[in-house]
Amino acid sequence: MAARVVGKIMAECKVSACKFPIGTFVMFGLAVIAMLSSAGAEDILAPLGETKPVEVTIVSTEFNYMPKTVRVTAGRAVTLILDNSGAETEHGIDLPTFDFHLRARLGEVVRRTFVFNKPGKYIFNCDLPGHTEAGMNGTLVVGAF
């Protein structure tokens, strides 16, 4: 959609007689870049300066999580949401280092707010029999983001 809008504006602008000031192009370009860069940043959480819990959704499917990598800011409250609404069986998230566990039955969405205060990379998995072995794991990165 952004490409069509830019194309329309460019078509209306000729080098000798542009209906839009150059500042409009600059501001529009910055807005497009901001939208595109935020679209791929679902796994970056709790920016510095944020005080209320940030909600992060992890979708579970048969033997997979989406996203596989989640980044959180150390010391900030994060509400992890396990969305198991499209799965065919029960799934969970297990982070033993933090004694953090979520379990969602078939079709259920569960949440828990937690403060991850120990920087590092941690593997999370589904602790139900055979699920981890089938590839149901991900990485939690705790740092200063």
C-alpha cells in the first residue's frame, strides 16, 4: 500500500512543479520506514523507559512456537501470553531457570505477568511428553533492550 501512495505522489510531482514540499516527502519516507521496521519486531519487548507490563504473545502449534525467539528487557514486567487456540492438543511453556510455567489446554489462551531479572539466553520448551523432542522449543533473551 505504501508503494502505491508513494507512486501516486511521485506521479503528481514533476521536477519543475511539485505540488508537495520536499519536507512532505521526507516525513512520509520516515513514517514508511518506521512502519516497516516495527512490522518485523514482534519479538522485541519492554523498551527502556516503559513501566507497565508489555504483553507478548507466543502462539503454540503442533510442536512449534511463533516466534521462536523472544527478547525481554531485564527487570521489566512482561505478560507472556500462550495462545493455544489453533493447536490440536495441550501445550505449555517451561522456563525452569525462572520457575516459570504456563499450560494451555486445547483452544485456550493463558497469560502470566513476570519480571525476568537475570540477563542471558534461556531455552523454553513444552514439557509435555515428546513435545520438546519433536522440536517444541524456543529462546528467551533477557537483556537491556
